[in-house]
Amino acid sequence: MGEKKQLNVRIPLELQEKIDKSGRPKIDIVTEALEFYFDSKKKESTGESSTSQNASSISKIDTAQSDEIQRMKNEVEFLRLKIDELLKLLHQEQVLHIQTQRMLTPAPPETKKWWQFWR
């Protein structure tokens, strides 16, 4: 790697921000990423056993994720039912509150005749 060439690429802004936050020189990050990429390509072409191991690990991850997704769906459905119950209870409380307010309204004030003003 004695001789060097310049490489100009456009990258997403999110990647640029991650590079800036890392504090490392850009050339080191890009060189490391390219070496990692080409090393992984070599391993793919030489070893079929690693792909079968990767496939089995991916299937385990997929089943774990699908179980987690199903659990989350069940939780969401449970919470929706609870929200419906709470809304029903809130409605009932509001109706009772209105009925109570009607029952507690004070009697209209007694109106006096004009000649009973001082009494």
C-alpha cells in the first residue's frame, strides 16, 4: 500500500455526522471499511460453511424477532382493549357527574313581593 490514489464519493449526511463524531481521520475510517468489505468477500468465496452458519444464525434471529413482534402485537391489542374500557368508565363517570350536578343545584331564591322588601 505504498502508492495512494484519491477517491471521491458522496455519502449520506448521517454517515458524515457519524464520521465527524468518531474523532478519527476520514482516511482511516474509509480504508478500514474497504479492507473489511474485501476481506468479507474473500471469506464468502472461500468458505461455504460460514454461509451455512450465517444462515442458521439468521434464521434464529428471524424466529426470535418474529416471536418478539408477535409479543408486541399482543401487548398492543391488550392496551387497546384497556383504553376502550377506560373510555367507557370515563363516559360513565361523566354521566354520573352531570346527574349529581343536576341533583345538587340549589333551589331558586325566594322572590319577595314588592311590599315585603324590608322584611
